[in-house]
Amino acid sequence: MVECPFSDKEFDSKHEMYLYWAENHMDELNSHQKNKVKKAKRKENESQQAQLAWRKKMMMRGLAGLVVVFVVYLSAPAIANLFAGGASIDFDELELENQPMLGDEDADVTVVEFGDYLCPACQSFEQQVKPELMNLIDEGDVKFYYLDITLPQFSPQNVQASIAAQCVYEQDEDEFWNMHDALYVNQGQIDYGSSSLVTLAEDSTEGLDYEELETCIEEEETGDAVDRDNRFADNNGVTSTPTVFVDGDRIANWEELASLIEDNYL
């Protein structure tokens, strides 16, 4: 349930609350809230139009119309991309409250990446896709979570990389992202021993207890956290990286992630 800050009403979703604001509280909203209302009204209108179009087709064409709609659906690239990756996922299973996050906790769209620090495609995602996604994150529309997966086809050093990143996260959730970025920038260029990983952290982060960090890495104190993420991946059929989910939908064409989100989720 979502509680309205302008009344004593509660709503099943933020979408319903924004529509209520449109009818009752527009004069009280700030610019950010008005933008949320605008998007909610647009979504509601699109939903209503889609339902009307669907009913009309069903009445006129019957089962044959259903087949036509299905073919058209498969031929629409933007929509097909939403489902090309396979089954959806229940985010509640991933314990996201304990995972590294970028963005506003109240953002409308949730993106989850399963990534491997030794995966070249994950490096491409980080360097080519993430910058555009950051615009939506900075605007408050998207929140982004990163979960570790250490795949056997990559170097076993990926486990040490993930453990080191999680050790940084244990000390400082913000500095985690600096270490995260550094691991991808320096992918394959260090030996991934504890001393090299600590040096990388010293060069890319600030304010950490680096002696404590070295102990954490050497003793693999965050190994359970890495194992947890791998278990989540295994339970949900994640076998390649990067695997990206948007509001539970598995996305195949993650190269166009930002525009896909703008066209279909906002």
C-alpha cells in the first residue's frame, strides 16, 4: 500500500495515487510530482486506448483477429525486445534491500543487472550502455541494482573481484560504485591478488579502512554474499552475463536499454 502525503488515503500503487493527485491535488504538487502525474496520465490513457482497440478487434475478427494481433506484436521490435530474454523474475526473491543500488529508492522503474567483473560483455554494458542509463537514474526515474554472478567460463579470479567489491560495499555503499567502475576499467589488467585489489581500491575510493579491506579480501569475509547472488542467478535461470531485468522482465537487447525503458516503462 502507498500512503498519500496530501490526504489520509492509501492506494495499491503509486500509479493510482498519481491519478488521484491529478484530480485533487495539482495545486499542491512540486514540479517533480507534476511530472509523475503527467506520466501516470499518459500511461493510463495508453492503457485505455489499448483495451478499446483490443476489444474492437476481438468483436470484429474473433479468433482470427487474435492471431493477427499476435503476429503484429511479434513483429514490433521494441515490444518484442521486452520478452525476447525469456521468463520474468520476482524481485522480492533477490533481497534487493541488501544489494548495491544507484538512484532514488522511490524511482518508478527498477533495473537489475547480473554481472561478472571478468566478462567482456559486462565491460561493454558498463562503458557503452550505463552512461545513457545514468541519465534516467539521475532524473529519478530509474533505480539500478548490481548482483554478482561468477561464471566458470571466465577466470576464477572473478570470485576474488566480486569478494573485493563486496568488501568495499560492507564499508561504504557509495564507494562501492567507484570500486565497481575501477574493476571494469581495469578488467584483466591486474592479478586479482589481495594486494592488487587493495591498491586498486586505494586508487579509486576514499575514506576506507584499507587494512580492514585487505583482511576482508584475504579471508573472503564476503564470500557468502557472492554465493548468495550466484544462488539467486541459478534459481532464476541466469547463465550468461550481463543478464538484465527491468521491472521483472528479462531484456535481451540490453544495448538499447535506456531507450527501451523510455518507450515502454516510463
